[in-house]
Amino acid sequence: MIAAVVARDASDAAHARALATLRALLPHVGVHAPGVYLCDLAGTERVLGAPSRVARRIIERLARVRAPASVAVAATPFAARVAAERTGDGEVRLVADAREHLAPLPLEVLPLDPALVDELGLLGLRSVGDFAALPRGSVFERFGRGAARAHALARAEDEERVRADAPPRRIRARRVWEDPLASREQLVFALRTAIDEVAAALAADGLAALRLGVRLEREGAEPLRLERAILPPAREPAALLRSLRWALEERAHLGRVVGCAVEALEAEPARGRQLGLFAADGARWEEAVASARYLRERLGPGRVLRARVTDAGARLPERAAEWKEVIS
């Protein structure tokens, strides 16, 4: 679930107070715009309570720092933000069905070009629900990619994620080599020192990287820019280097690399974060195994299991299954 917080006072001072308060309360806070915050509540229920309770605590904490706001909780960031914008100061709204909540609203709430809104109006489509009822493929073919994304928002099918803030300072490391590096193995080995520097800076600030970027300067070619989501968010050099190595393996030709710049593009506090098993841009088997090993070390033997169906023809396959430890 996502909690959207909309503060009516978007001044610099109020924004700083509200953001500091939310960061102290929740592990994953993103800034959509000044005075508008998106908070991912995944994994917080056991510690902080139900989403409704968390929302009320947000209201109380912000009131103490003179930053009154409204809060809405929904399954998607867009639905939560729209609901929060239509909720009074000091109030909480819980959206049980995001698509149903959005349906009666005017098309103007969607990120659509005004000319397209007029065109849809001529077709008799005036509400978000009218637009959401159109077939997905037809919207893309007739109106393009931007309208297709708005259509996904209208149907509460968007895969938008809460993006955490960039690190409070620029965490970046650069390296230049006299001799060009022509192989991936050489490049991965040479990147280690830059990764170590980034990891040390993250550790000093108590952060874990969520997304890493690298810019490769190439001899006789344009610079190559790559980004990679980190799974799980980490500051250990081995985990950061592993993610970059997989990003490099996805490129058929890297060219002759003469320099690099590695930067932590997103980060979050290392404590109280939710451990995931799958990255936003696609996880690999080795990375999932690494996460399972990490969980086993933290939770102990017999805690990280996977199911294997022993009789696929059983009336209830879940009863004809055995559990095996992922990492022995």
C-alpha cells in the first residue's frame, strides 16, 4: 500500500519540516513535488500497525511541526495522490478500490494533453471511468504511448513505484585508465576500486543504494550510460559490483573503455528497509539465490523454503507438495 501526503504549505521551510518528520517515521519516503510525498508502506505493518494507523500517526506528527496535511492510502501511488489532494487538512482517506475511486473523476486528473482531453470529450468520454473502459490496445494504437500510460493509471494497473530521494550529497567515484580496457573481465576488475569508494561513502552516511548508474568513457565512441536497480538495496561492494556486472553483460559491445564514473542515483536509510527478492528491472537467478542466502544467515536454517509439487494431478496440488530449503 502507498500513503500519499499532501501538505497545503509547500514553502521551503514547511517542506523541510515535513520531509524530516516523514523520514523519521517511515523507511521509504519519496518526494513527488514540494509538499507532496509518497510513502511505501510495504513491510511496515508488523512494526507500525495497519495503514490506517500509520496514516493517523502521520497526521499527528506533521501537526506537531506545524505542517498540516491530508493523507490517503491506496494500492497505487497515483490513486493515493489524487485521493489525498481531495481530502481535507488533518483528515485521512482509505481507498479500498483504486479503480472504483478514480472512475467518477474528470479526465483532467490524468496526465493527458488538453487537446486529447477535448478529443475524448467529443467521443463522449468525460470521466476517468469512461476512459478506463476502452480496450488497452486500442488506446495505444490510436492515441500513443503517453495516453496508454494514462490509461494504465485510470485502470489502477500502473507499475509506478515510489522513488526514494537521491542521497543528501552526491556519492560518486571516477576513474581514468591510461590503457583502454577491451574486455568485460578487465572492466569489472577495474571498476572494483570505484565501487569500493561509493560503498564507503554510503556506509558513512548510513545509506543503502537503490539504484546505481555508471558512465563509461569510450575511445572513438560516445559515452555509454547504464543504470541498474540494486537487489536488495545494499552498500556492500560485492552486491554493487554484481549488479553492475550484470548490466554490462546485457550489452553486446562495450568498446574500448578509458574511464568511468559510478554514482548512487537513489538511496534509502540502511536500517528499517524492506528486503526484496526481485528488482524493478528484472532479477536473475543468481541474485535471488544471493538474497535467499542473506535471509538464511539472518533468520537461521529452515526458514527460507520453496515448495515443490509432488503430484501435479492432485485435486489440491498445494496439499501434495513438499518444502525444501533454498540454500543448504
